[in-house]
Amino acid sequence: MKGDAYIKPVKGLVGEIKVPGDKSVSHRAVIFASMASGESKVTNLLLSDDTKCTIEIMEALGADISIDEDEGNLFITGVGRDGFREPANILDCKNSGTTMRLMMGVLAKENFFSILVGDASLSKRPMRRVTGPLIKMGANILGRGGSDGVDASFAPIAIRGGGLTGIRYDMPVSSAQIKSALLVAGMGAAGKTQISDPGMSRDHTERMMRYFGLPIGEEDGYITVEHCDSFDGRDIDVVGDISSATFFIVGALITEKSDLLITNVGLNPGRRGAIDVLLKMGADIEILNEREGSGELEGDIRVKSSGLKGIEITGDLIPPMIDEVPAIAVAAAYADGETVITGAGELRVKESDRIMTTVENLKSMGAKVSELEDGLVIMPVGSEVKLEGGKAKSFGDHRAAMAAAVFGLSSKSGVTVSDSDCVGVSFPGFFDLLNKVSDQ
């Protein structure tokens, strides 16, 4: 079938690689550089399906953006104060939840009309968690209603922005996308906007805002932002995506003769949870050359084949690794001892229901796994046992596809992943890079 990928068993992953730029940071770099006055050069940007949506929308709003696709660089001339223009057409976020939720914050502060749409998958993802507080700030927002009859719960989302007032908002769930949308909207609101986060959600937006010199701070347990009319552009070097790196890390751990160096990887404390969990499982992972660039922490990661042990993963361990759970589940399938993952209910409203899709794929490939309401249990087969492999589905979800591919590296017969083209959402060239470092 078109888009299927076969991943054969290998001895290990060997060599040195550099993963693409961080997807979350790439989105924010494009947005803030487009809002700024003057020019910004963005290097090592991830040019994926998702980030291209953000680029196209910022261009539709008036930013001047040129792309050097060979080098992964963007040259952005931002619109500055009051520079965004009303779009002539709807703004298509396609499959990108980050684009849609952050753009709600951008558009809520703009005194014009706009409509955000998405594909079938994105149109099923919850938006009331963002539209609700933006409405409290004064934005006029309409959208499809949920089962409870509440409007603006699902895309398409129509926004008439402007006239915002800062609020104090206690987020009911820990979410970087909610927090980011409100911080961006707060830049255009009268007074101070204060946001509390019940967990340790990623802080890429706060770091980006500090890097641009914006009025963001902390006060009595709240993240705060005050009205900001204008700010100047800055060059941004995007760190490597730790979520992308995690698939290679797991692949190296579960194969027999691996020695892999991954350079320039982002090590944001709110994102490196997968590394911390794998270390608890007994992984041979070494962090080298830690440093800071463009407001983000980064370093190099060396990983070698390791015998892993099952552990319990819950509580504060979950938010910094929520996107990496499918990859961690693959590592757990080859570990000694049971692994229990709970408190990860947020996975059910990602690009797919990632609890269901992870369980289904692991079972189809020979692992012993059971589904929980907010997680999953992976039963031991032992590090010396090779699981069968076979066929897996992408479910249109890039992380499900990459997790299944990594599983195939240490299986008996390899794995065929259906409709694998969806990996382009976050990691164009994933299969080519995997093949490059595979020791046959």
C-alpha cells in the first residue's frame, strides 16, 4: 500500500546524527518573529507539515517570510505594532493543534475577524480549554458545540478579537498550549494577565518571551505578562527536538550493539522527562556539553545498548514526557519487569487516542499490554526475548508510526507500518536517518 514502510531488524544504531529542530520551539519562533518589528533569522527550524501551517498563516496575516529549505533557515520581517491584517480567507491549521491553539491567542488580541479550521482529526480535539479563558478576557469567539451544548468547543473557530482585559486564570489542567495562548493574548490586553499552572508544563513560550525582552514575570505562584505594544526581532537558533531524539534513543537501547551520539538536542527541564524515565529504567545515557542557546538549554546525548527494567511512571513524571509515552512503551516492552503508566489521560485527545493506539500496536507486534483509563500496563517478556513484529498502523499519528518503526528494530521479523507518510508532521526524513545509522 502507498505510504507503508518496512523496518527490518538490526544489530544496533551506530554513529552520529542531528535530529530536526524542535517542533514546539519552531512554532513559537515563527510566531514571535512575525509579531516583532524588523528582521529575524531563524536557523535549524523544523520544516514539517505542522510548522509550515504556522508559516503560511503568519504570511496570510502580513509577515514577510522567505525560506531556505536546504539549510532549514527562515528570514522573517515581522509586522510590528498593529501590523497584522485581516485575512481574506480562512486560516487552515490542518493537523496542527499547536498552530490552532497558539493562533487563537494571537488572533484574540487583533481587532479583526478570522476563522481557524483544521482537518478531521484536529476538528475532534478539544478547544474550549483555550476559547473559554479567551472569552473571559473579552474576545468574541464562536465554534462548534460539544456534547454539553457549550459553544466554541471544537473547530472551526471564528474570532472577532480586540478589546481584551487581563485576567487571573487558574488552569484546570497543566497545558503549555493553553498557557501560551493566554500569554500571547495578554500581550494585547489592558492590565496584567496572571496564569497558574497546576503542573510542570513546558515553558518554551516563557523562554521565548524572555529572549525577546518581553514583560513576562512570576508573582505569587502566577506567570504574568503585561501589555506590550512592540518589540524588536532577534535571530533564533532552534534546538534539536528531544521528542524526535527519543525514538532514536529507544531504538539504540533495545538493540544489541548500539553506540549512538545525537548532537544539539534540546534539554528543556519541562521536556526531558523521557530521558529521566529511561535513566530510572537503567538506560546507558550520557548527557554531554550542556549549554544554552536562544533561551533554551541544549546538549549532546550518547546512548548505548542497555538492559532495561520495568518501573512505575506516574504523577510528576508524566507532564515532561507526555509526547514520548508511545516510545517509552516500546522500551518497556523489552524490559525486565512490569511497567505501569498512569495519569496520562491527556493522551486520549492527541492526534489519535494514544493510549488506545499504543496498546493496539504493541499487541499486534507481540507485546503483552493492557489498557487503563489513563494509561497502560506493559507486562514483562524479558530483555533476552525478541518479540515477533509484524504489522502496525500509524492511525494517522506521527508518533504512533515512529514508535512502531522503532519496535521493529529489535523484533524477529521486522515491522511494516501502514500509512507511514504522517511522520512528516514532525520528522521529515525519519526513515532515511534511521536507515543511515542502522548496523545491519
